[in-house]
Amino acid sequence: MRIVFMGTPEFSVPCLARLLADGHDVAGVFTQPDKPKGRGKILAAPPVKTFALEHDVPVFQPRTMRDGEALRILEELQPELIVVTAFGKILPAEVLDFPKYGCINIHASLLPRYRGAAPIQWAVLNGETVTGVTSMQMDVGLDTGDMLLRRETPIGENMTAGELHDVLSVLGADVLSETLTALQKGELHPEKQDDAQSNYAPMLTKELSALDFSRSAREVHDHIRGLSPWPTATLRIGDKTLKVHRSALCADAGGKPGEVMQSGKRFVVSCGDGKCVELLTVQAEGKKAMAAADYLRGNPLAQGTVLSF
């Protein structure tokens, strides 16, 4: 099929790679404009742009999809289908309706659950044990179009959002390939979403980072892994912020919420339900991430200390 692909971050790259591997004619790629990155604020290309240029696929980076320029480009490219994976821009009706087969989106949740910008992270934050990928026929709503194919995958107890991202990225490419094969054979059976079963997965912000040890150990653990690798859960020790990248539930007896139950070879903190979470990987201000035992070796913390939250 002659396809235009729209995507931006690393998550989108396996889908674009699969289109090329499956022999589709990728006429062009739309992606977000280059953005300043790092301390030097040097313009950096999105991962999809880098991959597309490496494979000689034309790249277009319109700042908006609503001024007619995107439609003009599509008229030149004449795609039969647009495939969208984490593009980051809302498509107007005239773009959605342009190709013969419309626009198909690869979404990283089991719709109608977790519509929105951060479905992977919120699935982990909310302690889900199963998630997946849904291919969807796009409409003008926010992830509200008819579902085409859904594929599930488990979420491990200690899996971080970053690790789940990588699993779903690969699964998304598989779902896309299956969806397009079924489309070409006329074997797709669109299914309406049940809006009553939907919830919203908003973009993450640093305001979510602070840990609350008055919550249950399970909720604290899910908070830590759901915000890893960004924006990262944090706690306060004195006047310093400590990032927490990885944790585990443990069988240690608890005390007061936020009380340090072990400090040395292990960093164990009590939570609001009387159970404990062990902090495994932490990062002090201005330092690299390290094992919690290594941090405590250089920053001794008395057992019985109650962490602020």
C-alpha cells in the first residue's frame, strides 16, 4: 500500500520500520519539528526523522496540521492510507478523510481504557497487571475511533514504565502489520468503543514526582515504577531531593509512614498500610543513578528516620 506515516518519538520507530520491512510504499513521513535539547539547547531531530532519513524516506515537519500546508503535501503524495503512531498533533477532519482508507492509529493501551497522551505510564501508576496495543480507525475525537485489533501483554510486578514502553513499541509494530494485512484482505471488523469504560491518561508532569508514604506500599511501588524513567519519583532527605528509579515490595515489618526500617545494605521504608517498600536504585542531586546501598554508604541515614513527604 502507498502510506504516509506520522510519528515522532522512539516508540514510533518500530512501526515505521515494519512498514518498510513489509514492503509498503512509504511515500513520506510527518513528524514534529526539531527541538532544542540538552544544556546547550542544540536542535535535535525526532527519532522518527532520523530513521526515515537513514532509509531515504522524505520527511515533513509542519508546525501545524490546520493551515492547509499538510493537506497540500498529502495531495502531492497521494497516500491510500495514513498510519499514526504517537505523532503528537491533532489531525483535522480534512486530513483524516483524505486517504482512501482513512487514518489508522496504533495506541499503547487496550482501548477504551487509557485514552490520551500517557497510557503506558498511567497503566503502571494505577497498578494494572495487563495492558496492550489497539489499532484504531481514527476520527475527530481523542482516541475515540472504532477499534480494529487488540493485543494484550502482561505488566510484571516490578516492570517500569520505560520497560513497558519498549515491549509495547515492538508489539505495536506487530499489531500494525496484522492490521494492514487484514485490511488488504477485507477481513477487518471495526468495533465501537464503549465510552463508559474509558478513562483519560493525561501527560505527565514533574508535579507528580513527590512520593507519599502515607499510601500503601503497593501504591508507592507503582508510583516509583510508573514515573521511571521520567519524570521520576522523588523524596526529601533534609533539604535535598533524592530521585528513586526502582523499588520492590518486601516482607519487612513496617512502622510509621515514611519511617526508615533498614538503612545500610538495604533501604527499606514503611508505608501507610504497615507494609514496606525497598528502594533499589536512587539518584542524589547532581549525581548519577546508583544502587541504594552505594548511596547509603556515602550518605548514612539513621534507622528510624522519618522521611518527609
